[in-house]
Amino acid sequence: MKNILKSMLLVSFLSLTTLSYAQAADMKSGDDYMPSLITKTPLEGRMLAIKMVRKTVGAIQGDSKIKHAVRKKYQDDPKLLMYAVELVAIEFQTIAIANNYWR
């Protein structure tokens, strides 16, 4: 069951990320919160990764009432919180590669 839930979450994330990129193409240039993956420090990279995940969720679920209602579910479930952490780690890995942090 745990692996099925994790697989479903990953598939959802990948399909929703595609949706997010399609929506991003429709954004005005003034809405660009991520002009580059290049950051001055790893901490800035981590903060950008968190912002990327938050913006993706915001693009997928635009209704703030629903977003706030769902927060109660994941704030009390450590497994769901860990999935959120994994998403940030995936985004940070992308940023780290772009910045050559692993040199």
C-alpha cells in the first residue's frame, strides 16, 4: 500500500508539473519568480527549491480555501510531510546540478 501511494504521488506530481509548465508559458514576464536556476549560495538554491514547489502547488490548486483545508491533513501526517520534503529535494537537486554544487 505504501509503495502504491508513493507511486501515485509521483505520477501525480509529474503530470501536474507538466500542467504547471504549460500554465507558466501563459504567465506574463512580470510574474517570473524564477528567472534562473543559478543562485549565489546553496541556501539560496534551497529557498528557490521550496518556492518552486509552493508555486507548483499554487498553479495546480488555485483555490486558497481548498489549499488551507488540505494543509490540516498533511500537517498531522508525517508521511505526507516527508513526501513534500522529497519534492523539495528533487527541485534542489535540479538547482544543485545547474550550479555545480557537487564539484
